[in-house]
Amino acid sequence: MKVIGLTGNIGCGKSTVAGMLRELGVATIDADAIAREIRHNDADARAAIQRRFGTYEAAELARVVFSDADALRDLEDILHPRVRGAVRARLAELAQSGEQVTVVEVIKLIESPL
């Protein structure tokens, strides 16, 4: 299976392009959606976020991490390994099901060892 990375800054159109590809029948994986799911549903991740930031609510986390590079790095250290694992698992499922091409939408593809 070919895996294509779709990356870029916030608001540059990644989701729009991914949606267009989905309409054409291309399998896509949204790393941001996976991160949100992990933040809400992974008890260990929630506990680590709560310990570090005192909250796991999106608006409060955004306020903190977008004004403090160290805080952003801490949040990424909590979430990114879990997101990588989930993306890799989903890629394996798609390959097993016979998908020929999958597009992974991820904001920090270049910086991440995905």
C-alpha cells in the first residue's frame, strides 16, 4: 500500500483536500481527529494531561500551549506517541483490507517520526 502524507500549517486546506480525496474513494487518516479521540478516551493520556496542565479541556489547553513552547512540547510528548501508534495500527488495518493508497493528514509530519 502506498502511504501519502498530507501536511501543512493550520488553515492551509489539508482537511479540504483530504475530503476531496475521500470523495474520490481514497482512504484517509486524520491525525488531529485521532489526537482528539485519545485526549477524550484514553484514561492514561487524560490523567497525564490533567497532571501536567490541570485540565484536559481543549480551549484551556490551547490557551496554554499556544503561548508556551515548553507546554506545547509537553503536550506533544504525551499525545504524539499514542497518535503514532494509532495511525500505524490503522494503516496496518487498511493494508490488510486491500487498500492500495492511504493519505495521512497530519500537521507536523516532517517533525514527527510517523
